[in-house]
Amino acid sequence: MLGKTVYSADRIADKSIAWLKQQKGKPFFLYATYTVPHGRYETPTLTPYESTDWPEKEKAYAAMVTQGDTYAGRILATLKEMGVEQNTLVIFASDNGGVTADGHSTGFFDSMRTASGALLRGQKGTLYEGGIRVPFLARWPGRIAPGSENQSPIYFADLFPTFADAAGAPAPRVDGTSLLPLFAGKPGPNRTLHWEHFAYNAKTQELTPQGVAVRFGKWKAIMHKVGQVPELYDLTVDEAETNDLAKSNPRIARRMAMSMREAHTKPLPHTGVMDWVR
């Protein structure tokens, strides 16, 4: 809430739509970072869930999800109103997995157990699938077949090259790769994906490593501390990461650990005020 009088997600939605309407007849890029759902699960209305017998926090969570859906619907309606929906790529995704906290449980709603990561190990802030596997939807009439799916693993570093490719701009020199071939139904690139998780110390302005994860093909490795033997999982048969195969596949585990070391670069310093505001 902004000053307890304006709901920040509503403000972001209103400003996004207003800006979008100003771009009629021009190429545009809109990055709409809605804040719903998110703890502390504050919302100006519980509509349409006021009369359910759910806990209050779950009512608020559901209302926030519905609000997010409404914001996305407003963008699609505006694109149609502007006459550009057939020539606009729209992507809808989450920045991280769900989290059980502040009175909300990722397993409360049966219909959302998959999307929220409740069926996976870990949650937001971890490198298990429950923390980094998220829903990703793309819509581009005439370029992406309605209802199509692609199981190739991707990550957010792919978006910048994708947008450049869609706009006909030169490919940027970044780690990601364009997703346009995947949108056309082709398999994804044969590559290794890396994730690193850090904790930030506001006093020293330093980042402390909290873990590393690597994905290559069906294999996923996680190292919680530098130098330890990584955990190893076969995601084709164990999406919930319950069966550590490192001991039975030591060669693969060593290869994944080597990939972690070779890909690591020291993070740039984080300066300035980064304290939480409540």
C-alpha cells in the first residue's frame, strides 16, 4: 500500500495502461512488474472471496491472484483496442517459486499446487525446483500456436535476446539465447544453465554465496557450500528432487561441480541503501 491510501499494484496497472495507449502507431516495450501476489498479503478488497470459509490470509492471497489476472486481461484488452494484438508478443511469468509464509500455504489451493510449487521441493529463496521453476506463458497470434507447450528449460536471461530477435535488432552479448525457435515448436538449445543464490549484508554491502545449481539435460546438481559434493537429481523421473544420485553417479556429479566452478564470476559490488521498507 502506498501511504495506506493507494494500492501499489493498482497504480502500476493504471500507469501501464495509460503509457501503453500513448504508444499507438509506434514500436514499444512495456515491462509491467505487478506486485501481486506477495506477502504481507494486504489487499483493499477480498472480492470475490469474502464469503468463503477460507482463512483470511488465503482469501487475501486468492484476491491478489485474481487482481493479477485482471491486470493482465486489461493489457490484452488494450492491445486489442489499439489494433496491435496480432503483432504483439506478450509474456506472463513469475520471478520465483511460491512461499509458505505470512499465513499463506502453497498447498492450500488444490488448483494451484502445481503452479505455486507445492508439489516440488523447496520454495522461494532456494535453488530446488520449488524455488526456481515458475509458470511461463507466451502469446503471439500467428507466431505461437494456441495451447502449445515446450518442455525445454529456459531462464530469464533468455528474454533480452528474445525481444531483440523479435524486433529484428542485433543479438546482445549476454548469456541467454532467443526463444523464438521454441515459440515455433522447435526444441531448445543443448546448453548448461547456472543459478547462484546470495545473501546481502547491508552493513558491509557484500554478497555471501548461499548455493549454486546447474542444469544440463535431465541432470540437476545443487551445491549448498563451496567445495562440498553436490546433490544430483534426474529431473525426468524425480521433479521433486527426493533421490540424490551423486553417490551412484560420481562422474556426472564431478562434471557438474566443475561446471559450477568454471562458470562462476565474482559478483559486482552492491552499493546504496537496500533496506526493507515497511
